[in-house]
Amino acid sequence: MYIDEFRDYCIAKPGVTEETPFGPDTLVLKVMGKMFALTGLDHFEFINLKCEPEKSAELREQWEGIRPGWHMNKTHWNSVFVDGSVPDNMIRDLIDHSYELVASSLSKKLKEELKSL
């Protein structure tokens, strides 16, 4: 997966915005203001994605290219490498999972706003 494919896939989802709050080298994608994905812009090596803790552990055992989230809460975040060790369709599934996990944790007001988009 290339960075433009990653970005386009994420930004097409309802309520998604992109920011660089950690500096110009880190792209952060948020759904209704809550982060669900981030990656390096200069070095697109992996994507940090939120994940349910039980699923995180299973994925890390099954895939060499899925590791505890770099500079993130290791229980809730995975670093998913884009070096071919994880297929693109699996990466898209994990992006979807992260997006849905974060969207489901939004306040009732934000969930209603997201539904209307």
C-alpha cells in the first residue's frame, strides 16, 4: 500500500479530517475529532491503528508485520507495516476496524452528527 492509497481510503470515510498536530512529518486522521490512524509522511513504513485489545494480541501472533503501537498505548494500538508483510486488503480491514471502534466511542451528539454526513 502506498501513502496516497492509505490517505484516500481514510479521507473518503464520513466525518474524517486530517491534521499534523505532532509536526509536519506525521499525518493524523480523525473521525469527528478523534484519532483513528496516524503515519509518517516522510517515511511511510507503518500505520498506527486502534484495535480491540483481544484482537490486537491475536493479530500480533498471526502477522509479523503487526506489532504493538509505536509511541502509543500498546494495549489499544497496533503498528501495521506496509512493507508487504500484511496484505493491502487486511490493512483496509484494520483501518475500517479502527474507524468503527473510534466512531462507536463518540458521544451521542457526535454519533448523530456523523450519521447525517
